[in-house]
Amino acid sequence: MSTNKNKLLFIIPGFFYIEEYQKALYYNDIPLGTLHLSSFLKERVNIETQIIDLRVEQENYKNLDSTEPNDLFKVSLLKCLEKKNLQEFQNIGINCYTSFQYLQTDLIAKILKKEFPKKPIIVGGYHPTAVPKDFRNSFFRESPFDFVIRGEAELSLLNLLKSNNLKPRRRTRILNSNGCIEINTLPFPDYELYLEQYPYKNKFKFEYFMSRGCPYQCAFCAQNYDFRSFTFQKFKKEFEKLCRIVEQYNYNAPKIAFADQSFNRVSISNKVVDYLIQNKLNEKFSFSCQSRVESFKNNLNLIKKHRTCGMIIGFGFESASKRLLPEMHKTENPREYIETMISILNQYKLSDGPYCRLNLLAGFPGEDQSTFNETLDFVNNYAMHENIQISPTLFSNYPNVFVYKNMQYYENEFGSEFLKEWWKLPSNAFKNSVPEKPSKSYTKKQLIGEYKENYFEVLKAWKKREIFSELILWKKFFNKWYEEL
Ligand code: SF4
């Protein structure tokens, strides 16, 4: 039997100041990183783990849904933790996956430290990796966190659990991961842990990673760390298991999203597509992936192959502005890049089959009226077709992206204006993450106004949309935001 020392409770925080439209985006994914960590630790140190996802627990404890920090949130949190037998767990790990979770992560840790001072609190995820100082004590701040893990958590957490040092500390200790783990040695994610706790059918999105990191360095992206791929043997073994789970849980519309940052750069991607075709998996599942435009340059046959296995490809095109594309670090040759995108879109228009997604990024520093219109004209001239789904989004200035680290450059070059440390403000973090001014002559209000009016028409025109209510939610969210500005 495990002793108390060998029990670790993972907590997944929700987001304060969130709105309905954002919940639809952020509240139905399975926290795969934590499940990877759980199975890895179980295999290496025979630890017992448990998980509490506060995004899901809101269905049982209504006040966990509080839009802002308050006492009702605290009461609900403690009730929820008591029901899950928090007392049995010696160690607490909080996954602050995105900066949008920062305020709730901080509050949860403060509550727990006060109520259970003997339990060490560990925090990890993208935000602690980018801004570890937000979690440690300083002259101005008493911190509830005992350990902050920067970078990949597996090895740091393993060493911590094996050491005799896992106890509450007067001073927060920052653990930097030394090197990257060999991902082929990782066990299958601990889906069982999550789905036993939350056995809901047809609720969650299932994603699958067969690589980590990304070989590219886009200026707006937080995923650009060391790139590594699975072997095909590992993929096959894991994918069979995943298919069984997805069939069992999402029998209404079994979907698997390949979450690799750049599917076609993963060394086994061709073999994976062949495998899906040979095993006729498209007859049971729909698949999707993300890819780079240049992966299909002079290779349009590759599109045919992906469509044969039912794969919806999301192309990270982002902008049709020849000025912005190099600024985004997307390409040094924007003319060729745009031409390649046009050939890909033409290929989709030629025959029926799975559609593709055209991902666009509006509001990148330097964006102005003319660059915004260039991209919109591109959409209207080349992409309005039932086999092409337009997927626009707004640039968010996450603390671990190139832009955040180089704000002075954009301020000097384009007159951009940013909110620094926006994740600490007591209001909607996503809205605060969008720059106040993408460029000197283009304000956030102008951007949101044009974005909502123009892209609503584009999104509405797409005939293959399954659920219209999502679009209404989208429009409501942006209308309200525009009024607030
Ligand atoms: S946007 Fe895509 S291609 Fe660019 S660095 Fe991020 S994950 Fe890689």
C-alpha cells in the first residue's frame, strides 16, 4: 500500500473573468500534459496520483464558476477538495498551463497554503516556465509556492520526488529542467486517471501528440522549443489504444486531433498517413492536424493523400501581408509563400472531400488598416469555398513569445502599444493580452470593430458549419468587447 509520501494530487485551475464563448474554447480539452506526467511518475517511482479539474468541477460546485476571486470560490474549492480526500495527499501540483490561469492558480495556492501549511505546493506549465518570478517570494511578496518547475516537468519532478527535499520551504525553489526527455521512453498518457474521475461521454476533445516542440520560430508562438518525434513503433502501439478509448467515450462523432505543432515536419508523418489509409480508420474517425504552408510547396499530391485518410489540415497561413509575414517570422519569401497558399486552396476547390482550415492571425504588431484589408481581400478572392473553413484569431501577447520579449522593437518600429503583465489585471485576461494598439494609426477598438464585422460575414457564409449557435456566441462576445472599449 502507498504511504502518504507517495501521493500527489494534480489540480487544473479554471480561468477567472472568462465568458461563455471562451469556455467553449478552453474548457473541453483533456489536460494531456498532466496525464503524461502522471503515467511517467507512476512508472518510475510507483507514486499514486489523483487529478481535480476545476474547469469540470464547476458543474458540481457552482461557485467555482465565480468570474472573480471571492469567498464563495474559496468555500467551494475547499468543499470540492474535501470530497476528493485532499487530506490523503501529501503533495500538491498545480498546472498553470496558460497565463489566463495565473490569477486562479495564485489564489488556489494561497488558500491551500493557509489551510494545509504542511503540504508542499509545486507549480509547473507554460506560465511558470516563462515568468517564474510570478511564483516566488521576494521583498514584496510572500509566496505560497514551494517549488516552481521550468520547462518539461518529467525529470525535475521525478528527481524531486526521489529526493528527501520535497517539503514546504521558506524560500521558493525554482527547478530548471536540464535537457529534454527522450520522448520515446514516455509511457502512454494516464487517460484512465482522468476518465475515471470524469466519465462523461461525447464531451471532451481527444488530442494526440507524436512529437514535442516545433522546429520553427514564429514570433507570436509559445511552442517553439526543442523538436523531437516518436518512432513509428511507438506511434502504432499508442494509437491503437487511443482509438479504443475514443470509440468508447466519443461514440457520437469519434474525432482525433493530431496536436503536433507542425504535422508534416514530424519524421513519421507520411507513414502515419499510410497507416490511417491502410487500416481504413477514416471510416470510423475524423482526423485533423496543423501544418505549414511550405510543407506542400511543389507537392500537391500530398494533399490528396491526406484527404484520402479523412484528414482536415489546418494551414497556419496567418496573413496575406507581404510586410507582416517576415515580421511574424513566417517566411522570408512572402510572394512565393502566398502563391503556394493559393495553389493549395485551388487544389481543395477542384474536388470534394475533407475540407481544409485557413488559420489567420489579426492584430500582430505592425497590423494597420491596409494589412488587415490585404488579408481580408485574399480571403474573399481565393478562399470563399465550401471546402475551405476560415479560422481567424487575434494575436495574444503571451509572456513566452518573441514579441513580448522584444516589445521595445515594435514600439519603436510601428508605434505599437502593449499592456505589460496583463495576466495580473483583474479583468478578462484574453482581452488584455491583445495589444492596445497594433500600430500607431490602428487602435484595438478599430481592430475589434473591423474583425467582428468582416469575419462574421466570412464565417456565416461557410456552409459546412455544423453548429450555428457557436457563431452567435462568437458575435455576442466580440460585440460586447467592442462596446467595452
Ligand atoms: S506557429 Fe506553428 S510553426 Fe510557428 S513556431 Fe508555433 S507551432 Fe511552430
